[in-house]
Amino acid sequence: MERFNGVICIDKPRDFTSFDVIGKLRGMLRMKKLGHAGTLDPMATGVLPVFAGTATRACDILPDHSKSYTAEFLLGLSTDTQDITGSVISKRPACHTAEDVEKALAAFRGRIMQVPPMYSAVSVNGRRLYDLAREGKVVERPAREAEISSLELVSFDEELQRGTLNVSCSGGTYIRTLVNDMGEALGCGGVLSDLRRTRACGFDLKDCLGFEDVERHMEEGTLESVFLPVDRLFESYAPIALDKRQTRLYKNGVKLEGEFEEPCGLYCIYGCDGGFIGLGEVLSGGGTLKVKKNFFS
């Protein structure tokens, strides 16, 4: 049995890949069953939800994929990675005002189309784009829809042509590409110079721990207390409480037919002891409850 079950949010440090975070935690926690939501580039920091034990079953059914970021950018430069770490493709004069940037941003609010960058994990014809990019290849990539629900210019230094954005967006949005496309719209290019994720999957920075915090809780024997419960992921779903008989049947995978008056849809299911046991679906026409995903061990 795994040592911990739940969600632990890590404030990912710079120069770590998301997989590096999982690898380090596997060593620290002495457990293998870990997963994460929302990959962050090595240069990025911030909210990385990590799922442990039975919580890993939630990775493919998360209801909230929205993200928020604070992004710093530099105009007048374009790179192959669309961020400051890449090889320079072009340098162009940039002498824009904050008003110019504000006008350019207007086209990137709401639903937009993005072409994934070559340095990304998207697969084309069975190959990861970043593998092709490392071979010096550039291939056609189909544009994908993203939704920018909020895009705010926080500051802009007209002398240095550097600025800061606050962005809230759908999952799968590339902030690097947003900055690149904004720079192209301004006619000078632009690169992402720093990125901090402030919210992901319903968690924000106040929920996060650093590796040193994890070590301290381990030394104090309080680590279990920092794991957030799995049902925190599904707060948007209404609860259904089962009695003892229903709990036994439900845990055995039996459909509970004609016992519920709730509208059809997904619900958080709680057993007779009050504990969260999984997601269930009420079917239309008869009030039948069936198992969607179980989280009890």
C-alpha cells in the first residue's frame, strides 16, 4: 500500500523539469505512484499539483484545466524556443509604448488559435515536436484553439522594452507562443523571459510547498497533514451521501437503480462513514447511480 494518498502542490523551482520534480519526490517520499498535472517548462516556476497513491486516478478526469501565470517578456528578439533560453533567430528594433502593447493584446483575448512551438511535447505523426526540433527539423503543426479569459499588462518599461503580463487561460495554452505572436503583431518579435504559474487545476501558490518544506514535515512527522484530499479536485460537483447498504453495493460496482432524485450528471460520492469514495454518475431516466471512478484503497 502506498504511504500517502492525496494531492501535494509543489512550487516548482527553476531548471527542474516537471518529471524531475516527480523523480525527486519519489526519492523523498519512498513511493512510486506519483503523477502531475500541467507540465511546466524548466525555466518556469510555480504551481505543480502532484498526485499521490489513489489520487493518480484523477489525472485523466480533472474538471478544471484552467491556469494562471505571471509572465515577463522582452520585445525585439525572436528565438527558436520562443523564450529567452533559445537560440536567437532574429533581432529587430523595438521602440514601442505601453499603449502599443495594450492595443496588440486586444487581439489575444478570448478564443484564439495557436500553432504549438517546435519545442513542445505535442506529437505529429507519432514524433514529439521537441525530438524533431533537437534534430534541427521544423514541421508543419496544425493550429489549436486556446482560450485567454484574462490578459492584463501589469507593467512595461519603454526604455528596456520589457514588460509583465498576468494571464488566465485554458489548459494547453502556450504562454511562450502568446508572447511570440504578440511580438510578431508588433512587428519586432518577442520572447518570454520569465514565467511563474500562480494557479493550476484549482490550486494556487498558497497551497504550495517547496522541497525544503517537504523535508521539514518529514522530519517533524507531519507530512500526511499537508496532502490535500482528492475530493478537493472535484469541488464543482455536488455530493451524494450513501447509506451502509448503498455503500457496500457501490463499492462492489453495483448500479444503484431508481434510488436518486438528483439530475443526471457527475457527483462526489461519500460512503456511510462520511469518507469520499469516488465519482459517480446519475443516469437520466430512472435515477440510477453508477460508478465513474473509485478512489478508495
